[in-house]
Amino acid sequence: MYRRHATRIRDHYREKMRYAIEVCACVFGSGIQYTCPSSGVFITLQLPQYVKASVLQDRLKQKGISVTNVDQHLLPENQRNDRIRLCIIGVEQPQIEAGFIVIEEEIRRLERRVR
């Protein structure tokens, strides 16, 4: 029973990540760098030069989108405040696309504000 359950869960998240990778390519294009593993549940966005992860994280939180500043997982000497991590657990496919669109819009707003 456990093996069957584990296989179903693995297949479910593999399909969800495949979809998220497809949406990343459409929404972020080549303008925002991202890393999507072939398996797993996390996507990392490399933010443009003048966009700070901590500021973006706060703005997205106000819109009901939870992201993680990658710096919280790094030693202080490696922190750059320039990457966020997205998790696809508990997020349905329509929410993935809608969330990515909001994230892209907020990044562009912050980018324009700083320039």
C-alpha cells in the first residue's frame, strides 16, 4: 500500500512540476531567470539586479502569495537578497499560473520604481 501511495504522490508532483515549468517559460520568458528541477516541489527565481527579495516577499504576502527569501537558508556570507523560492505543494494548477503572473507583475513594478 505504501509503495502505491508513494508512486501516486511522486507522479502527482512530477506532473505539477512539469506544468509549473511550462508556465514559467510562458510567464517569465527570458526576462526573469528561474531554476526548475526535474523533480521536487521548489522553483527558484533569480531577481533582476535592483529588485530585493525581501521587498518582493512583503509585497506578495499582501496579495496572499507566500514565497521564501532564499537567504533564510544560507549562511550570512552567502546572502544576497536576490532570489525567492516558490513551493508548489498545496497549490492547484490554476493558482500556479495566476500566482506566477502576479509575481511577474510585482517584479516589473519594483524594477520600474527603482530605475
